Amino acid sequence: MTEEAILQGCLRNNTTAQRELYQRFSPRMLSVCYRFAHNREDAEDMLQEGFIKVFSQIHTFQNKGAFEGWIRRIMVHTCINHLKKNKKFNESVDIIHANSVQVREESVPSIVQAKQVVECIRLLPIGYRTVLNLYAIEGYTHKEIAEMLDIEESTSRSQYTRAKQMLEDVLIRKKIIQKPKEKVNWLGIASGQ
């Protein structure tokens, strides 16, 4: 089935088209949910909730941009709402030391898709992980993140800075990257991340 045929079928509530849409996009969307979730069960709950929204809102897709991108945005917002609804985000926000953290920009690997790195991201506290995912992977601005999470923009920046530092520490500890031998270009949060 073509993407257009799937879309048209879903608009008519055709179960074959809905099943095809789910089978085609659920593996990629599960990995999106998995990056935000505490465990696989939570990720699967987020995925199911997200696809319910996709099917109920499919009439709002206007063929502006990629269909997959539209689905992905719904999944990201579903994950955020799930975290907020279950108060998992607020319970794990730890920004006491975030203002003093300094991070080398080069220390964060550009290969975020790599399974090892994704697993290391999942080890971060959920507040840090959420902001890191939204900013570094999904491409939202700190202003957009602040609005989505009902936090200050400076809190988003601080959490992102702390998340990068914690991720670097985890990657070094797991020997995925090497500890730098010398200090280079340490950046503070005022550097405009």
C-alpha cells in the first residue's frame, strides 16, 4: 500500500489501512517512545496512546511536510503528556547543581542513534533525558521545551547542560568514549546552547 492509500483508508476508518499504518510506523515510533520512557512497558503504553491520537486526529493531517514527521510529533507530545500526567517528569527534576556544570560541546557524540548511546541516555534521570531528547534529538528550542514541560527556559537550558555532562560521564564509564586528556573549550550554560 502506498502512503497515500494508507492515509485515505485511515480517513475512512478502514481497519486494513490502520493496521498497515501501525505496522509501517510502530517500530520507529516505539524507539521514539523508548527514549522518553522509564521502561519498555511505559514505552509501549506511550506508543498505544500515541497511535490512538494518530487515528483520531488523522483528518487534521494537511499533507504539509512528511506524514512520518506528523506522526512523530504526535508521539513526542504523547510521551511528554504521559510523563506529566504520571508526574514522572516533576519527581525526577534535579537541577540543584545544574548552574555550575561546564560541558565540552565536542564530548557529546554525534551518533545519537547508536544503540549504546541511546541506552546510556536512558540511564539519565527522566527530567534530563526528556530535555536532551527534545533539544538534541527532536530539534525543539529551549523556549518550545519550556512551554511543553511548563518550566522556565533557563531550566531547560540547565537541564540540557547537566544531561550532557551526565551522559559524557556515563559514556566514559562504559568506555564508549575516552576521557579527554586535556581541557578544551569548556562551555557554560551562557554559551547559547
